[in-house]
Amino acid sequence: MAEEFATAEEFNGKGPAPVTASPKKAVSKPKAASKPKAASKPKAASKPKAASDPKAPSKPKTGSKESGSANQTPRSNRSAVCASVTQEMMNDLVLFVVGAGIKLEPLETAIALPGMGDIAVRLALTITGAEFDLRAEDAGRVRVIVFADGDVSTRAEDFDGDVADVEVGVPSPSLGGMPVAPAPIPVRVEALVQPRIELQANSTVAIGLNLETAELISLQTNPDAPVPEGVDPASWAGALGMFSMLFGSLGDGLFDTLGQHVGVVGTELDESVGRILGQIGVAQGEAQISVSSGLLSIGLPATESVVGQALPVPIAGKRVGLGLASSAVDALTQMMILRAAGDLPLPFELEFELGEQQVGGRIRNTRLLPDSFPDLRSAFRTEVRTRLLRGRLELSVQAAWLELPSAVPSIFNQLSRKLGELVSLTPMRVRFPARIELPVIPDSSDTIPVLIDDLRVTTEGLGLVVSLA
């Protein structure tokens, strides 16, 4: 699991340093500039230059924030949401995506083969399966192995000027050496592709694989494919050999043409998904994606207003890890409560604060006076411990007390909390099945059953490990 922790450092390990370092420099430099002014003019002239140099990198940041976000929500170097998916889980999910097959638009290209003249090849592929092979040495790209059935038709002109059209399963005309397949040819393509996930300015989420920049590893016939019914095994082996030579002669040229023809393979999620991501603190722009051995990690960038950070959780097997920043958990909970109330305004305010394996809550009435007046509202506070126990989610109340306004001396709140901790001596526990039904997409009636295998609560955020039920 060392590589998974390396992924966590890649997402957020460098986050706190620049944030805390820049304010210190901004505070110390005005002091240095104010004292030497009376001493000598050259020093006073040089120090403003030194003070202005660090500001140079900050200007591109503000420029990028304005241009990268239509709502002008600056990005931070933290993640509001992160997800980790194992190779085994990806290979299971791709079965649902492929289904009975995905037909691609036919590709037409021209080649010249020795002894056969010019051949115009028309290749219509139907994707029948795919596999992912995640490796750390692939420089952040995903190794994809695609299996497809290829309907090949050719139009050839031999050196005598004779022209013939040949299609799959059609008897061969008298053009010597013309490859003819008695059935669709099984094709195996292995390539390195760059995954892409982006929250766009119109609130849609683009997910896909960019074939235009893909690197071909191999393009060949699939020798492990079964022999089609009614086809002689000997003639089938000969046809596979001929088309294997054909694909070998085409090489990168055919794959580049296919990549330009297909472009990006993917989909766009509805605006409702993007709006939810924006409300929980995800900034617009591309996600940070890293690939390690058997693991794909995705980090959605956070806005500067996000509290905490999403951290990847270690996973193995056919599982998915999900991390949420602390403020993202609060915002998501508020949205769920409002939806349960029918999107009606609530007469109270509910806040959540995460701790070490516990969740703190504060409930108080809605503020009636403007912010210029002191807040004299009392609040009901709770602390609830969370844990997974034998496949069930257990919530146990550790403390419950009344929080008085800040105008009241703090000793009264301290005494109230000490008395509230006596609640932990009573068996106030609630257990739920660690199984939930999640919609495939928001506002969809189609759901998928999910089991919670691990739950981690820290001051930074929430971490979940889930698997398909």
C-alpha cells in the first residue's frame, strides 16, 4: 500500500506549505523595508525590488483564477473530493459500460501493400470488451486493452488495373493475395491513453479518454478468440495470419487515423452533478489524476473557502475509496436535509464539525437580527462517535449540552459541557445497516447497492471505503 500513500502526498502533501509560507513573507518584508529607509537610499531601493519579486508569481495566480472559473472561485492546492479506484473494480465496471457492444463509426483509409497495389480499407469496429492495466511506470497514463470485432472491406486495384470490392464473408475475386475474412476479425488493441475529468464552466462534468494523444503499444488480431461457427479452423487461422500481417504493416498510421477519427471516448454528466460539486466546494477545472500499480486516484480541486481537505484512503480488492473535505461533508449534509424537507426553508441552523472518529453538531434557531448586533443565540451541542461494527454503522452519543451565548462567562459553558459528558455513561447507541442505495446519477430512480467497508473521520474530512453489494 506504499504507492497509495504516495498518491496521498501527491494530492495534498504540498498543500499546507505554500499557504502558510506566503503570509509570513508578506508580514516580514514591510518591516524590513520600513527601517532601512532612513539609513541609505540604495538599500531602500533594493529592498522594494526584493519585496516585489515574490509578488510576480502571485499575479499569474490571480489571472488564472479569473480565467479558469466563470464564477471567479479561486482554486487551492487541496482537494475537496478525492476518489481511488482499484484495477479490479475498474475492470468490473467496464463490463456495464460495454454491455452488448459499442459500435464505432467506420474508418476508411488507404494503404499500399507489396505485390497487391493500392488498397482502400474500410474498418468498422464493434467494441466487445476492455481491460485496464494500471502501472506506475506509465507516467500517469492508463494502459487500456480493447477487444473488438472488425468488419473489414477493401477496394483494391492490382498492377494490371483490375479493381474489386471485397467484404467480410464474400467470396474472393481473382485478385491474388487479397485478404478475405470469412467472419468479423477479432482485434486486440493495447494503448496508453490520458484520462480526463473536468468540471466545466457550464457546470457539466466531462469524463473520458483522449485517443488523439494516445500511444499505441500493439495492434493485432486476437489469437485467443474462439473460431466462429461454420468456419473451418484451418481457413480461420490463415485469415487471422493474413490480417495480422495487414495490421502490422499499417502500424501506428492506422491507430493515429483511428484516434483522430474517434477523438475523445467519454461522456458528459448533467449540469445537476456539476452544481452539486460546486456547492460542496469543488473548483472549476481539470481533476488531478495519478496512476500507480493497480490504483487510479482522482482529486477534484477545492476552492479557497473549503475547510479541511479530502485525503485518499488505502483500498484493495474490488473497492472504491472516497474522501471528502470537512466543509464538503457539512455542505452535503445540509443539501440532504433540505431535500428531505422538500426544499423548504428551515427555522433552525444545523452545523457539523468533524473530529477524530466523531462528529460534532450544533443546532440553533435562525438569526433574526443583522450581523452588526452581537449573536445572543444559545445552541444545543452534541458529540457523536462513529464506528463500523460487524457490518453495521454505530452512532453513540458521547456528550450533549447547552451552549450559552458568548456574552456569558466561559466557565458556565465549561460546566455545561462537563455535565453533558455524563451522557456517555448511558447506552445511547443507534445502529444502522452499512448498506445504502445510491442513485446512478442525481435525481435518478436507478440505484446501485453499496456496502461501507471502512469509515474514517478526522478533523480534515471523511474517508469511506465502499464495495458493490
